[in-house]
Amino acid sequence: MLRIQCPHCGLRDHEEFSYFGDATKKYPDLNPALHDEWVDTVYTRQNPKGLHQEFWQHTLGCRRWLVVTRHTVTHDIVKVQIAAERETV
């Protein structure tokens, strides 16, 4: 069972959270000329092996946005931080 330590609500089951994707992606500028870059950024997904930062929202709790650093093979969570205060791996 995957459990996430919410900084505001404590240890909770992952079913209280919604996954929102890669927290390490860089998004292009809002410019119609960059349409192809936006399509690539939104729809192309990497499948990293190892530690990875992901956006999660505690939708059934405090509704805060978090960055969860999780090992994609073992699903071990090594760090949870408030999204606005995040650090990159």
C-alpha cells in the first residue's frame, strides 16, 4: 500500500491524493508559435527508473499541492514537500 506523509494532515493512503505528473518538466512560454513544443511537453511522457519527483494534490484532505520524491521501481517515498517550496532532484 502506498502511503504519503502530507506535511499538513499526516500519513494518509494514496487514494486521498490525485497524481498530476512529472514535477521536473520545464514548460515552454505561452506563445502560439510554440504549439509543437506544448504538445510534446503535455503528451510525451518519460518512464524514469529510480527517484523521480511527482506532483500530487491532497484532494480528499487539505487540497494542498505536494511534490513527492518516489522511487519508481520500489514505490518508496523518500521525500514529500510543499510544491511552492520544492527543490529539484
